[in-house]
Amino acid sequence: MKAVKVQYTVKPEFTKKNAENICKVMSELRQLDKAGIRYSSFIMEDDKSFVHFAMFDTEDDEIILSKLASFKHFQADLKKSNPEISPKVNRITLIDSSYNIFRL
């Protein structure tokens, strides 16, 4: 299993568009109904900082996300928006969970 945390801050005028783009990614993921991908996104109290958590059962699952048209569009729009704080990607390692993520 792989896990990733991404955090960044957008300009206030881009917050709504970024949230819309994220919702399109999530919608496409729900349609795929791929059990090996767990992806969530959150906005922080400042209403412009976003945190994404993604967990992938296999390397192939991570590739599926990266190839989604909605995900490519989301990334391109985010880059074009010239964020206040660029995305910082952290690979994270699961210690334990209160629920089954991928049949641990």
C-alpha cells in the first residue's frame, strides 16, 4: 500500500474553481468504483489551503488516478492559478487504522 499527503494554498479567487475541479475528480473516481483507491480532499479554516490524502492498494491504482482526464485538468488548472504556496507532496506510511483500508 502507498499513501500520499499533498498540501497547498491557492489564491482566494481560485478556491471555488479548485473545489469544483476536485469534485470532478472524485465523481470520476466514484464512477470507476475502484476498491484500491481511497482519496479524500479537505479545505482548511483559512478557506484557501487544501489537503489531499490518497491511499493506493497497488502501484497500478496510483497510475489509474494520474491518468484520469479530470485529474489532469485539476492539476493543470492548479498550476496555472499560480498558488500562494505550491503543492508539497509527502509520501506517508500507515501505522494503523480504526477501519479496514485495503483488508490489512
